[in-house]
Amino acid sequence: MPDAEHDVHAETKMTVHERDIDALAAPIAEWLGTLQLTDSPVTISNLHAPQGAGMSSVTLLFDAGSRPLVARLPPDDTSFPVFPSYDIVQQFEVMALVAEHSDVPVPPIVGVESTGDVIGAPFGVMEAVAGRTPTDNPPYVFGGWLYDATPAERRDLQDGTVTVLAGIHGIADAPTVFSTLAKNGDSLRAHVDAQRAYYEWTRSTDGLRIPVIEQAFEWLEAHWPDDTEPCVLSWGDSRPGNIIYDEFTPVAVLDWEMAAIAPREVDLAWVVFLHRFFQDIATVFEMPGIPDFCRRDDVVATYEALSGHTVRDFDWYLVYAALRHAVVMSQVKRRMIHFGEEQQPDDPDDYVMHSSALKQLLDGTYSWD
């Protein structure tokens, strides 16, 4: 966890990319011109990265003439990436298919440049959707519009978020519709194997083994669920911070880079655990946070009512969510050390900010109340 001197209301410095953003304006404008969006040449203005943006893909906001747009592109090679690969083209393909096969709100897609010839990497452009998003940096549990909302308003947002999950999971025959995401054999096994491969990739720079992560993998194997089918489209990074809301109603679902075919519970546990990750930080600082938000029993009950699906083995999937987040956070920690933003810890488990919570989940002592 952050140290006691940390200002929880301030944005934590985290290097996401080292691209010269201004240098991208001209080539993106020229490429947009080839799409014949207007009769006149495209000019780009107000190009910038949003404050508190995500830790992986690069998001750029800009105006093309009077039209507000958003570009998504992978980080440059020097930015110590969080993930081993960034398939921007696939992300936009998934969004397009979600729009085609469901009522789940996704931003309208303007175009995808798949060759990498324009700016040195593939990228996609979509319409900017007006609204607001709970912030990750600083976490929304310390202040802001969601913190200031009434319990009823937060519940409306929570229920709308769960409705989004039910809509994503309700897309029929997902392995066929999203064929580029489908794997041979058991989908959960493939999902966990991919996480193992990701963990090994994070170790490629230093060879460091993180005991709590490896213990969690062992726990998952020892407690493997009996029934994992049928599988659905899994959004992957399912949480309010990846949704744009009009007041408290979802109007755009973002960030599909972790999409996969997997059991429904993968997404459901992720949304519950990611809020508890932030709430636990608030508890460390003896601050109230938002304890009435995304409580596991409430989320599960709403999801079951909306989807008609009985949630199974949820404790297992919560451990899996904590493990997945642990691998991500260990790589984020490495990147912050690489850029001189943090010091290397003496204990390898301290590469995982929530190592204490993960250990408690493994031994059954974590309290959800």
C-alpha cells in the first residue's frame, strides 16, 4: 500500500508513454482525410492525453475540425509496457461486434489503421462520448462525483454497470461471433494459462519470483471449479472506471484489450474485487471510502436477477481476480521503478500492492463485511 505520507487526493505520477504527442497530429489528420469524413482537409486541434488515463494503451483526445474524437494506440517500445502485446485492431473489432450483436453502449468507431505505416503502430479512432468516469488516479474512493453521490445514486450506477455485464454476457454463441478470441479446449484453462504466461513474461527483465503470486496459482489449481461452461464474451477489464456515464447511466463501455472467451464469473469477480482494492486502500488511510458500493452479495444478486444465471464458485473467481490484478500491479511496480518513480522493495511480495489481501483470500481470512 502507499506510505502514510502519501497524499491520497493527488494524482500519482506514472509514466505511461514517451511518445511526442504533438508529432502525431499531422499524420493522423492526413489519415483521417483518406476516410473522406468531410469535403475539406482535416485539421486536428486540442490534442492531449486525458488526466488520470489508463496504465496500458495510450488514449488521445482531439478535435478533428469541430468533431471530438478519441485515438487509441499502443505505448512506444521505450515505455516499459504493462502487457506483452497490444492488439489495437482486435480491440476495435470486438467493439464493433458488441455493437452489432447487443444493446451494450460502445463508442461509434470512425476507423482503424491496421498497418502501422501512419504513426509506426496500428491505431483506432472513435467518437468521443460525452459523460464522466470515476477516476483511478487518484482513486474515486477518496473524492469526486461518485464519492459525493447519494447511496441511491451510487446504487443506480452499480446496477447499470451490472446490466452492462449481463448484456455483454448475453451475446449468443460468443465463441463463434468473437472467433479471434476463442481458444481450443477449455476456455477457463486457456484463460488461466494465459495469465501464467503473462506472469512469466513480467519476470523476463529481472527473473524475480513473487511468492504470493505463485502461491495463488497453486491455490487455483487445488480448488479448480467443477463446472466452467458455457463460456461467454468476457469484457476483461470490467469496472466503473472503464465506463462513461451520463449522470449515473452507462453510455459507453471502454477498454476491451483484456477481452476473452471465459466464464461469466471472471468479469463479475473483477468488478467486485477492483472496487475492494480501492476500498482497502481507503481503509489503510483510515478514510471512509465508499463501503456501500459494489458489495459482492449485492452485485451477485443483481446479476442473477438480470441474467437468469446462478453465479458459481465465486470465491474461486475472486481469488483469480486478485491474482490477475497482482500480476498487473507487479509489472506497474517494475515500470515505476524503471522510471525512478518508486524504489525497489526488499520483499518481492511488495511488488503487489494488495499482497496482504491476496494472502488473506488464500487462507480464507479476508473479510468482505
